[in-house]
Amino acid sequence: MNSKLLAVAAALVLLTGVGTVSAFAQATPPATNTAQPAAPGAAPSTAAPATTPPAAPTTVTPPSTNTPAPPKENPYGLGPLWQSGDIVEKGVLVLLGVMSIGTWYIFFMKFWEQSRLIGQARIVDRRFWSSNSLNEGIEKLPKNSVFRSVAESGVRASSGVASGLVNVNDFIGMSLNRQLEEANSRLQGGIAFLASVGSTAPFVGLFGTVWGVLNALIAIGLAGQPSIDKVAGPVGQALIATAIGLFAAVPAVLLYNFLVRRNKVINEKLRSFASDLQTYLITNKK
């Protein structure tokens, strides 16, 4: 009986020990050794260490600058017109240029001459009539003065002997009028050019435009491309001649009227001086 109990107890203890060992083995995983021992005589491992790839270079974007695009050259301006024009168009442009330059040259020359004569008229009012004698008054006038030439002509006429055809009064008047006509002729010199430019320059420019339009239409017809860009460019280029003609004509007309008005003022001063001088000479002659 006791031996049976001992056998049963021993069996229970053995079963309990086996279950505990197996449970502990399941709870604790076995340690794994990754490093394999090198075999005797084998070469050492040459495995390259793991390297990280290089980072991509960062590009710095420069600040954007809003620079304006260069202006496009006009293919239908005055320069292309001169380069592509024929001898007629170039001749029209040269003629209009000569008209414009001549207009301004004559204006400045005549304006300076008129200003000089107006200054001489002021000297006559201040010096001549305030003199004690006629000869003294003449000496006070500048040697290149027109008024001095008129006064000297009147003195020579008054001191001459009257012929049987005219008397002294008429002879003095004729001498003074001759000097006035010569002075007026010098004043009018060159002004007729301004009148000619003002009346003919628009038609010269119009002729250049008509010739340019004709050549443009012929070229377009031969090319067979009657589009608006093929027509507007050459026609607009031809209209430059009309614009240049007006640019030469309008100043010529305005400057002509300005110079003519100043000539009238100067002629009135000369005639007044000649009339007063004639009266003085006739009175003293008597």
C-alpha cells in the first residue's frame, strides 16, 4: 500500500517538473548568434559597410527681375523708306528736306536783319532829330544804317541844281523814293522762297505718297497676298512723304506772314522818316 502511494507521488512530481521545464522553454526564446565563426583557413569577410546615398544639391533660384523687352524696330519708318525707296521717293525726300532747311535759314537771316533795322529806327528817334543841324544828325547815325543812306541821298538832292524837267521838290522826292525802294527790295529778298515752299511743299509730299502707294500696290499684286498686313505697311510708309511735306509747308506759311508784318512796320518807319526829311529840306531850301 505504501509502495503504491510512493509510486503515485513520484509520478505526480515527475509530471509537474516536466511541465514547468517546457513552459519555461516556451517563454524564453533561444538566443541567436548572427556572427558565424570563420572557418579555419578561410579568407576574412570583405563585405562593404552600408553607405547612405549623397543628398541632392540644392539649387538657389535667383530673384526674378521684370526687365522690359527691347522695343521692336518699326519696319515702316523713315529709315526703311529711304533704304527701300527708289530714286523718285528719295528725290522727293531730299527736295522736302532742302525746302525745310532753306525756310528756317531764311527766317533767321531775315529776322536778324529786321531786328537791326528796327534798332536803327530807334536810334533815329533818339539822336537824329535832337541834333542841332542836319549834318550833325547824319554823323550820329551808324555808317551801315539805311536811314543814314536815305538822309545823305536827300541832302545831295537838295544841294543839286534843278533841271528844267523837275523842280527841287520833285527831285528830292524822287531821290528819297529811290532809296526807299532799294531798302524795300532788300527786305523782300528771300521771303518769296517761303511763299513758294508754303504753296508747293504739300503737293510735293503728296506726289511722293502717290508714287509710294503705286509701287506698294504693284508689289502686293505681283506677290499675290492681298492681306491687310501686306497693304497697311507699305501704304502707311508712303504717307510719310505727305507728313514731311506738311512739316515743311506749315512753318513756311507762318514764318512768311510773320516776316511780312515786320517788313510793313519797317517800311512805315522809313517812309515816315523820308517824308519828314523831305519837308525839312524843302523848308530850308526856300
